[in-house]
Amino acid sequence: MASTITLAVTRYRPEEEAEPTVQSYTVPFRKDWVVLDALNHIKDTQDGTLSYRWSCRMGVCGSCGMMVNGSPKLTCAAFLSDYAPGPLRVEPLQFFPIIRDLVVDVGEFLHKLKKVKPWIVRAEEAPLSDGEYRQTPDELDAYKQFSMCINCMLCYAACPVVGLESNFVGPAAIALAQRYNLDSRDQGAPERLDLLSDHEGIWGCVFVGDCTKVCPKNVDPAGSIQQYKLTTAIDSLKSWLLPWGAR
């Protein structure tokens, strides 16, 4: 087994370069190191100018997502041993504007996320004297899977529709909309449907399924979008058959 491994890392310093370039770094190979450990080694010992995001190192914060050998990965969970003997490519998440090196602009993603109102919407709040909004275990199970999303954006980097249609709301935002639609305490589903029932919303998804394959938390965004489509279609059919509101 080689004692070192080489990383080909995307560099982009907008004050110096018009386009991204690639710079190679050789680091010690250790079986217990992940790609993020290698990047931290480079920054600490070889090149302090290398820029990238990371925080928790435990697959919780979702900030260290990058392309590793062409696939979206959390670099805190991508072991170097899976890519030995190398070299391996480390690039910023595709389909996002690059700010610097491996750092991408997430502003448009946050705009789309806010647009779907990923929080509990109530038409009218019950008085505090009524106590908390209680849920049964079955009601919790209905949305729990979709609440595991950590907004790492790997699903956006895997989605070919995002790459072709920049206005597509995208997998994570729709999955989180469905998470709240399925929450028994929420009353905001009609508002979200108005926002998502067009080609830029749920009907833009062509069910490739790569978003679900790359999700590090097994959220299944593709499944949530298909659920959303089915619910919307049934609701539309009922409104056509029962035009006087007996839905």
C-alpha cells in the first residue's frame, strides 16, 4: 500500500484567474483519514490559501459537500481508502456558482428553500391554555424521514434537472415542503401547492432518482416528490369531480 495519495483540487482565485484551475497535492495516506482530513492537512502544512467549508466533521452540519471523483459527497464521510491508490479529484459542488476554490454560492438555494415555507404554518394559533399540539407516533412517522435533511445540497449537485433548469426548485426544498405538508400540526399545504404545482416545482422532476442515491441521510427526495405529485393529482381530480368543495 502506498504511503501517500495525490489529490487534484480545483482552485479558483477570482482576483488572479478568469477560470478555475487544478492544483495537485500529495498527502500521507492513512486508512482512517477522510477527504476532509486530507484537505485540512493541505491547508495546515502545504497551502494555507486553500478555501473550503466544513464544521462538524460528523455528517451533521452538511457544510463539507464537494464533488469527489465526480460524485457529490460529504467529504467528512468519504474515506481516502475508497479512492486508493488515487489520484482523486476534489471539486466544488456542480451546478452552483463558485465563489473561491471549493466554496460555492448557496444564495439561490436558500432563496428556493425559503420560498416553500419549510416551517409550520397555522391559519390561527390555538390559545396557550389549550396546551401543546400533540401527535401520535403514526403522525410523527408520516414525516420523520423527510425531516432528516441537513441541507447539504448533494441532491442538487446530483440532479440533472437542476443542471438544465436553473429555476427548478429542486429536491431538498420540495422534500422539506412535503415534510411540513405531512405534519399534522401544519395548515400550509395549499400555500405550498400554489408555489410548487408548475414546471419549476414538482412537475419539473423527471424521477431520475440520483438525488435519493446521494443523500447521506436517506431522506429519499425523489420519493417525496412522487408522493407530492400523487397527492396533487388526486386533489385536482376531486376538485374536478366535486366542484362544490366536498373534498
